[in-house]
Amino acid sequence: MGQAALTMNESVMLLLLHHLFPEWAIMRDGAGGWRAVGRISISASDLDGLLESLATADPDATRHAVSLLTEVR
């Protein structure tokens, strides 16, 4: 059983998350959930849960991600 095919939105979200959290390997798991592997391993049934867990596990990276998203150009 391979990984479920990603939708276009999920693919775009993964690209964004890899850019925002470069120290983390972020992926969908075979059961349709989400995983992030860094200093620790995180799993969640949905993307919102994964983002909440990432914010708790790596607040510095989360602050950096927020600053990148709110940067005025």
C-alpha cells in the first residue's frame, strides 16, 4: 500500500511547509494523516493538527514562518 495521491492543494501546502519549516521532513502518511520529523516525530490526522503540533514542538521555527508570511515587500 503506497502513499495516497496528493491533491493539488495538498501538494502546494507541502511545498509551502517545506519552505517555512526547512528543518522538518513533512509528508502525508499511508493512512492519509500528516507527519513531521525533526528533533521529534509528530503525527496528526489533519493538517490543522499538524500545524498546532509543529507550533508547540518548534516555536522558534513557527515564529520565523509567521514572520516570512507577514513580511512586507
